[in-house]
Amino acid sequence: MGEVLATVKLMPDGPDVDLEQIKINAQDAVNENAEFQKIDEEPIAFGLVALNVKFIVNDGEGGTEAIEEKLAQIPEVSSIEVTDVRLI
């Protein structure tokens, strides 16, 4: 079984949320089921900044599902989206 590098975009509730706390919560959520790599900030518009969370996970069945569920439960995150999955 191989591994994949996955990127999940977290969209915060608004521009005034604590991005640093969301980053901490995201890293904790990923580390439970995968190998955390990094988080990039992506400016969207009007002060809103999305977070792109990158992590390595096994490419088996349900690969990113458990992590997606954990990331979706982070306070002040309105939505998540898997934007990239690459075999490494």
C-alpha cells in the first residue's frame, strides 16, 4: 500500500476568526490519523483567508475520510474541501 499527499482547504466562518487556533486544531486533528506536513494561507477576498492543510496518509480505502470528519468539526470552520490528492 502506498501513501498520498492530500490537501484539504478549510474555509473559516469569517475574516475575524482566530486563524492560529484553527491551525493548531487542524494539526491536532491530522496527527491522529496521518502525518501532518504544513498549512498554507490562501487569501480569498475582503480579508477572508482559507487554510490549505497538507498531510500524508495511506492510499487505502477511506484514505482521507476520517481526517475530513475531524477537520469539519473544528470550531469556526464553515466548510472543508479536498483540493488535491497525489501519490508519493
